[in-house]
Amino acid sequence: MGTEHSKNEERRSMVFLRKGPKLPAWEDALLAGREPKSLLKRGLRYVSLSLIMKGMTSTPDFLWGLHEVQKLNLSRNQLVVIPPSLGKLDRLVVLNLGGNCLKCLPKEIGLLRNLKVLFVNMNCLKEVPAELSLCRKLEVLSLSHNCISQLPLSFTDLTSLRKLNLSNNRFVQIPLCIFALRNLDFLHLGSNKLENIAESIQYLVNLQIFIVENNNIRSLPRSLCYISTLELLNADYNAIQTLPDDLYLLRRLRRIAWNPMDKGLHIAHNPLARPLPEVVDGGLDVLFSYLRDKKEHN
């Protein structure tokens, strides 16, 4: 009987030792007794880890030891802070932090020199660290649905950036640093507080999609008409009364578009001066002919 009692005590001790420090409920459920590395998925190109919708209020400590991870998805949790330890994951190529409660990003994000895609949309950011501009390989950046009103001037160093989403923020003007990003082919500034578009927009010579819907823009700059690569120009829901005569130079705009992401010219829900509303109803060819004739007679 004494022997049996000793065995039971030994079993209880072993269970206690295996448990170690008590983990948060969500982290305990996540690991379920497994090694953290077992959560990694090894694809043909990337080693990835998805912790989407896990109810996390903080990042698990084991995460920062997974140095080989290249794609990390922490979206749709309740994260308030990303610790400086993020800088340890210097092999990251894709990082998704969207749909959390982040008020800032750690400056150590600048250590992610291999980062190409970053989503920090749908958070509570008021500013972006200048150190992000050290991620020179960054190609896709989404900062939409935050409270940002300006960007660091050092963003001019993000010369590889091709797609930038700044929609649903608090920009009153387009940040000057954006005009230096010559490789941009997608720029979304919808649902901000813009009142104008600077003539410097012409420097974005590779821009194909430009969205400025739902702002307070009163006119489109003439220089916009010289971006011959434009295939989608969305200026719906603004305060535009007139259109630049040279708009007909945008030959890659194929139609007057109505569905939000259709290629073409979006100019609905603006107080266009007559006869422009009737001309626009006739289609893009009619509009372009009208603007061309108007320019020739001026």
C-alpha cells in the first residue's frame, strides 16, 4: 500500500513538472502540449505561422524564438502592443497585424530587412515609426483604417514600394514623401480629409490605380492627366465641379465606371457644373471629345 502511495505521488510530481509556469488560457490551448515549432507550416516557398482569430491579448513568448518563420499572421486578435522582440524575426517576408488594437509599432520593425508585405490595417495607429523606412524591400503596405495624419519624411527611402493603402485615415493633404515613390502602381487615399491633390502627383509615373473617393477635393490637377499609365481613377463622392481639359490624355481609362473597383473613370456624386453631368452620362468617349473640343477652342 505504501508502494502504491509513492507511485501516485510520483505521477503527480511528473504532471506538475510538465505543466511548468501557468500559461494564459488561449496560449495553453494553442500549444496543447506541443512544441512551438510544430505550429509552423513549411510550404514550397515560405515557412509560415498563422495565429489568426486566437483571442490573443498579448503575443506568446514562444513566438520570438521561431527565427525561421517567414510569413506571420497575427490578424484579428485583440493585441494592444507588439514588443521589441519582433526584431528577432529577421527572416520575415510577410507580416499581417491587421484587425487588432495597436496604438503604435515598435521601432525594431526596422530590423526586418527582408520584409516585403506589411498589413497594419484596422488598428488605432496615430503615427508610423520612421524606422519602418529601413525595410527597403517593402513592396506592399496597408495602413488603412487607422488615425494617421502624416508620414515620416524618411518614407522616401521605400523605393521598392508598389502598393500603398492609406484609406480611412485623417490625412488633410497627400504626404510629400509619397511623391518620391516612383514605383507605386496602386495608391488608395479614399475616405480621408483631402481638399486637393498636389501637382506633384505627376511624379508617380507608374501609377495604374489611384483612389481618392470620399474626400473634400474640389478639383483634379492638370498634371494628373500626364500619368499615362492610369487605368482606374476613382474620385467619387468629392466636391469636384470642373474637370481638367487634358483629361482625355488618359487613354487607358476605358469607360465611365460605377462599381468601386472597376477600371475606368469614377466621377459620380460630385457637383459637376453643367453641361458636364449630361456629357458624362453619354460615356467616356463623349466626355473626352467634349474636353478636347473645349481645349481647342480656348
